[in-house]
Amino acid sequence: MNIIGKPLNRVDAYDKVTGKAKYTPDLVSPHALHAKVLHSTIANGWVKEFDLSEAWKVEGVVDIVTCFDVPDIQFPTAGHPWSTEPKHQDIADRKLLNARVRCYADDIAAVVAETEIAAEVAVRKIKVTYEEYTPILSIEDAMKEGATVIHEEKPNNVVVHSSYEIGSFEEAIKEKGLIKVVGDYETPIVTHCHIEPANSFAYMEDGKIVVVSSTQIPHIVRRVCSQALGVGFGTIRIVKPYIGGGFGNKQDALTEPLNAYLTTRVGGRPVRLAYTREETFACTRTRHAMKFHIESYIRPDGSFAARSIEAYSNQGAYASHAHALVANSVNGFRMMYPVGAIKGEAYTVYTNMPTAGAMRAYGIPQIGFALEAHVDDIVAKTGFDSIKIRKQNMMKLGFVDPVTTITCHSTGLEECIDKGEKYLSYTKKRKEYEKQDGPIRRGVGMAIFCYKTGVYPISLETSAVRMLLNQDGSLQVQMGATEIGQGADTVFAMMAAETVGLTMDKIHMVSKQDTDVTPYDTGAYASRQSYVSGLALKKTAETFKKKLLEFAGFMLKCDPWDLDIKENYIVHTNKDERLLSVAEVALESCYSMTNSQHISAEETHHCTDNTYSFGVCFVEVEVDIPMCQVKVLDIINVHDSGTILNHQTARGQVHGGMSMGLGYGLYERHLFDPKTGRMYNDNLLDYKLMTALDTPDLHADFVETYDPTGPYGNKSLGEPPTIPVAPAIRNAVLNATGVAINAIPLHPQRLFGAFTDAGLIK
């Protein structure tokens, strides 16, 4: 069929651009009640009592629930695959509403009312008495002896501390002639900024609690809600319609557990709980701020003899995804340059900051910045060539990680580097820009990355798919894997068409997930879906095709092994002569008076493999030293993601990831009141995202390899494009000015301090 690899339009494009696609707010009953959450006005302490008298007087108030009324159950919220093994279960450290306040804007009470305005007014009239402690906002303060304990289960405020050592670091550094390079690097708290804020509505039907939600992980949210309410899995039903983006924020149970509880309080009436943009900023999840200390020992020939890293992650108030993020960062440090002795140590620390969770690329943008900045610091100190030192030490084909056993089954990273270098004339420009003067200077920079595909073997990877033949010869495809704007439904439809032998117009993707009827899948995260769910789809499609051909063989009175399907027709194998249409087979199979068979297939794939994708970013910048501004003049990402399933959607993914990387490197950060912990810029006016006017032309290219473990030779692409952009920009500024800036974003205040310290600004 040769559908895989074509630049086809998205299957959901028309409905989305015309407004026909139904999102969670489009499905809310017009008679639904409205819930609003009362958030704390302190960051650290206890709720002692409430005065609800004035709130109850507001017309339309139906119920008021406080932290003293909810079930005394602690539950986890992270969108991780759960397991019956305790070590694969997330930390349960929060309740539906919290009496122990651990961050500014913590959830402490909720109002349910007939109208949204009534709920808002009532929330404002609730009076709260607190026992307040000094907010702990930094990792350093949280780890100090005598610091206030944020969670009694962790008396030193360290959520998890882990370490590994490959080879003997202490022995390796004794080698004579080694060059030592040390660096400290820091990345900020940032926010996902998906178009659709966190929202859901809940009601009761047939003895079940039904939650309709904008989530990436419907099956996992079902499990979390059951744990939070202390009810059976089967009493919870999650429905996920179209979703306006998530980027990892909705890989967490957000509004759903509380909303599920609130509907039980009002007799099962529909209750809508929709966060404002400000609440989505302050009360959902953020990207972890991290600090890294890296030491490297390099031989005179440029090979790495030994490297070590200490990493500290600011978890904020609740565990969410917790240590998995910084552990992934420290693993990435080992995997990208897996030579010599390597030692890693990581800490995840509770503070009174907003809870940090999953965000696109899951800890690798943080280590990507630190590691690739450090490599250029090595280059600056030693004079080694920045490309050659990377090629010399980077992961090679066949590498098996000694900790996770993840194997490099395919790599085109060297070709990616060569393509990017040629596009930007990087080597030539780098030499030209090394010795500049004047107020405005240019520089070029680069950064490479590796990224695994899915979460095996660290966590369970499983997916199921159902296919059903319609009477007109078209195919229903139902998956637990979720379309969240990334184009999953499109590539799944292409996979189904390719494997079965149908044209794209015959594939009907069921985009809405409903945990009562949808096959199980853990959801959209870890760039796993085209790989893990794709393997399940291919397996199901092969079973479905076999059943279809068996019935066609019955109709034609011939052996099914001699039949194939091409462009909606039954043909002889390796021949184009059309024998029957699939529509004829479908009609007969359903309505035959002698042999009625409703042709369908459902298969599960338990994934027991993983692989790495790779890529590079090359960038050219202009630095205005007096104005302390960085302007990106040219930028390209080149990716090895195996076989590209759809070049059009792949480029869209890369462009979106590059835009996020530009914001991460140049503008985005959260600001907080150091005395109270309140977020200052919790809105899209004061939080500085890239705009169309800020964004340069984005260039994307690919080196296509074939990965033998992927269903069609493909591997991860969704998250990787955001990883290398920020360090490439930082390294370009270093090339332009000679100033190494080891924290992002590169906003004017930071540049002013660095340029002043370097004597560039008098």
C-alpha cells in the first residue's frame, strides 16, 4: 500500500478547524452544577478552622466541602503505569482537600452551586484560620537541619535519593594527564501552557461515577479516582473526548478525583469543575527546576576518562511524578556519552513550591541543557573541536545501558550532525565568530541528545486495540491510546490502512476514550504511542486481516493463504486482479443466511523492548550586548526517529517542540514572592511565551533509519524536538561573547549580570 511515510493530512483536521470537534466543555449538561475550589493563601502550615456562615448565605449554594469532610485517604496522582509490585507504585501523599497546607494555592475547600458566579462568590466569603510556618522555597532551605517537615513520611524533606556508579570513578581519575572541567548548571520552573485549561465534569449513572475529562491518561485516572475515593475500579468510568493539549500536565490526575467526590455529595447531579488559566498555572503541575554539579576528566586525545554528576530536583509540595524526573535526567547523563567511569547521584526534594510533574521530554531538557553546556565548556577550556569531541564520545550502535538494559538498535546521529553542520556552515562560522568585538555580535551553537522510546523496563508497557468490520467494508479502530493534538489518530489510521490493505477513507478512528468500553492503554506520554500502541495496532490488524481473508476464501472457495487485500479489494497474492471488494465480503459476513460472522479482532501487546532516538540542534544568534538581548537568526533540528510515519505531522511535531525549546532557553520562568510563595506571573500576559513575532523560521530535517523493534521501523519523536534548543542557544551566546552562562532562561537581567561580570558592559 505504501501509506506509511506519506505526508497525509490529519484525520481530525476538518472537525477541529471547523469547530465540529467536541471537547469536554462542549459536552457539559446545561443544568450542571458548578464547583469552585478554595485555595490557601499561605504556603506552609495547617488549616485550623473555617467560618462558612457567610458562604452559606449566597443564593444558589448547594454544598460546601472542607478538608475536614473528605475521606481520610492519601492517594497518588502521577500518570504512571501502576503495578501490583509496590516498588512500581507512586507515592500517595495528598488528599482530595488538604488540612496540611504545603504550597500557596493548595486545595483546602470547595463550593458547589447552581451557577459559576454563585460558587465564586461563596468561595470568597469563606474565612480561614491558619497556623502558619515560614515557606520553604529552595532545595537548600528544605535540606537544612531543623527545616520544617513538609511531609511527615519524609522527615528530611528528601523524597528519594538514588545513585549509581559505572566502573570505578576514583580509580579512573588517578590516570595521569587528565584535564578536569567542573561546572554548575541550573534550569527553571516553567509551565506547559496548553490551550485548554484543566477541566472536567462528573455525574452518576447506573451506580457509577462518570467523569468526562480533558486528560492524557483516562485508564490511569480511573484507577487514581478509585483509590482516592476508596471505591472499586469498576464503579468509576472516565470519558476523554478531544483534548486541547497537555504536554504532560494532563499526565496527572488533576480535577478528576475531587470532582468525582463532589458529584456523590449532591446525589449524582452533574458537577463541572473547570480551572481558570490562573489556577492551571498555580494549582496543576510545572516542569521541575533542577540544579546540577558536573565534573569531567578528559584525556589529551579528547576521550572521556571519568564523569560525575550531582542533581537536585525541586519537587514542590506533592510527589506527583517525583524522583522519576531527576532519575531520568541522571540516566540521560550516562546514556548520551556512555564512555569511561561514570558516577551519578540524584535528590528529589519537597519544598513549598507548586507541585512539579511531567512535562514534554521528562527531565531530559534539564540535563540536556546542563550536559551540552558542559561539553562546550570542555571545548572552551581544552580547544577540542566541538563536533569531534561529541562524535568521539557519544552513544554508538549496539550500546546496552548497564542499568536499564535499553539497547541502541539503530542510530543516525552522526548523519544528523553532518546534516545540521552543513546547513548552518557551523564549523566555518564558529571560527569566524570566535574573536569579535563591538556591541552586536554573532555566534553559532549546537547540542545533541538521545531519548528512549516508552518506559520499559522501568515501568509496565502494555496496549490493546480493537478493530471491527463495518457492513460497507470500512474499519472501526478503537484504542486506549489518546489523541491529544499530536497527530496520533492520523498515524494509527495510516498503520491500520497499511497493514490491512485498505485506503485511508475506509479507516474510522474512534477518538473518544471511554474506560467502560475502550481497550486498555496507559495513555499519551513518553513518546510511546506510535511505538508501543503501534505494535498493538499492527498485531491486531494482522489478526483482523487473517479473519477477513478466511471469510473471503470461504466465499471464493479457495485457500485464504493465496489471497491478499489491496486498496479495498481481495486479490490473489502477488497479483492485482480484483476478485471481490472488501465491502462485498463485509456485507456477506454480516448477513449471510448460512455463515454469519461478525469480523473483529482485539489484541494486546505487552512491550518488552525499548530503543533510542537521536537528534541535534544547530542555531545562529545575534547578541546585542548593551541591550542584553539574544535574537535567533537561524535554527535547524535534525532528527533520527527511525522511519518517519508521516512527514507532514512529523514536521509539525518538530516545529512545536522547537518553539517550546526557544521559550525555555530565552524567556520562560516563574516568579514567586519570596515571603509568601505566591506565584507572581500566573497568567499569559505576565508569563512570557514565544509569540509569532519572536519566533524565527523553524527548519526541520530527518535522517531515516529503520529500527527493528518498532512496528514500522519507527521510534520516538513527540518529545525530543524540545530537548536540544536551549543548550544550543546558550552555546551560541558563548561563541559570540566568550561568556558562559550556566542558567536559563537567557533573559536580559541574567545577561546584564553576566556581561557586566565579564567586563563587556562597563
